[in-house]
Amino acid sequence: MESNRQMKFRILVLVLVSFFMKDCASDTFPKAQRVAWSSINFKSMLTWSPKPTNYSYTVEFSELGQDRQRTPHCIKSMDTECDLTAELKNLKAYYSADILSEPMRGVSSDLVEFPHVRSEKFSPYHDTVIGRPEFTIEVSDDKRKMTLRVTDVPTALFNDRNKRLNIRDVFGDDLLYKVYYRKAKSTGKKEMTNKSSIIELMDLDKGESYCFNIQAYLPFRAPQDKQLGELSNIQCSPEGETSFFEEYGMGVIVGAILIIILIIIAIIIVIVMCCRRRKQAKNTGKEGLPLNGV
């Protein structure tokens, strides 16, 4: 009985010591706060606060369910961010990270376990934000078709030959584009989805200027607010030059010609009538003169 009591007492002491040690550690090495992932075009950063004073931070990360890893530039660091772009090699996997509050380099501590905070899970493939694309507009000779050539956004990733990858290289057929367009002189907007980076719009109104916005579209993502990339700057096609006949139409032109002809005929009639009246007036004046020598 006595031995059991002593055992329980020792366990209680160990628990209390552990509790106070952790509480003391939290005061000496404050835990990181506001831990968040930030990723655009696969440039993936882990950020947190506050800025350390007399302690440092170490980041440990892993795929979910796998062993923790460390990256050299985020061990006992005085920064509040860690670039993990090159470390998250399996882009479709989900990762989590722990931020440990530790002594600065060259400073020792008796603590075995340091205060730490775990991040939310993160997947580069499913969570990175896609930046705004750039594109050019080509107008066909008949001015009824426009071709948008989208430049696939470059990423922060490189292949084995050190060539920078773009989002088409990474997503392949998973990448679509949403196109929003309208007439330059209208507010009504239409949209379409396209699988290619070369987008053709057919049967447009001839000679009209159209304005476009484009954004990357990843329909496989959930939730929906992660499916769309940043919206491009608006671009408008040049206003087409239309001929005189296209501008006014044949009906208007024929009507104008008829009116002009009628006006000319009316002017001719008036001139002819005026000439006749003058001639008649002269003849009348001659008949009224007396005959000389009678």
C-alpha cells in the first residue's frame, strides 16, 4: 500500500513539474501566432508573428502522416516567414507545418520539448493562387472572328533541367480559361470557358470593338472560391473601319440618292419656268410698243 502511494505521489509530482515547465517555457519562448500559408503561382510561404527578440523559430514540415523534415534556412531563424517552395515536391499532396519557439543560436536550454504551433493543411496544387494572365487580340480579315492568345502564367517551379514551368506545364488539361467579353459600347457581358490557351470567338458583329477579361479556371478544386485565378486587365480590340455602304446601309443610300435626284429635278423645273416667264414678259413688252412711221 505504501509503495502504491509513493508511486502515485511521484507521478503527481512529475505531472506538476511538467505543467510548470511548459508554462515557464511558453513565457520564455512565446508561441508563434497567426500562422498561415501564402502561395501565388506556386511560390509557397509559411508566415507567422510576432518578430522574435531573445528567441528564434524553427519550422518542421511534412506530408500528412509522414515524418517531419527541416529546411536549413528555417532553423533557429529570426524571420517570421519560411519559403518552402522547393521543399514541397509532391505538388498534389497536403502538408502541415509546426513552428517551434527555441533558444537563439549558441544559447542552450534544459527544455526537452519547446512550445510549437501547427499550421492548417496546405496543398500547392489545390491551394496556390494563380496570378492574372496576359493576352493578345488578333482580328480576322473579315472582322467577324477574334483570336485571344493567352500567355500561360509562369510559376516559381523549375524542372530537372532548370527550366521555369508555367501553369500549363503543371496543370495540363486541368487548366481552363474563363473569358468575359462585351461590345465596347455596351454593358451587357457574356462569358465562355475554353480548354486551350488559344481562344477563338466566332460570328462577332463586323467592325465592332470588343473588350475582354480572362482568368485561369480550375474546376476540380473545392471549395469554389479557389477555382478562379486573378482577373486579367481589360483589353479591347481596335474599332474596325467600315465602308460608307456598311456604315449607312443600301436603303439609306438609295433613299438619299432619290431625294437628291428629286431636288435636282425640282431645281430644273423652277429654272425652266423662270426662263419661260421672262421670255413671255419680254414678248409682251414688245407688243405694247407703237409702230414708227405709220
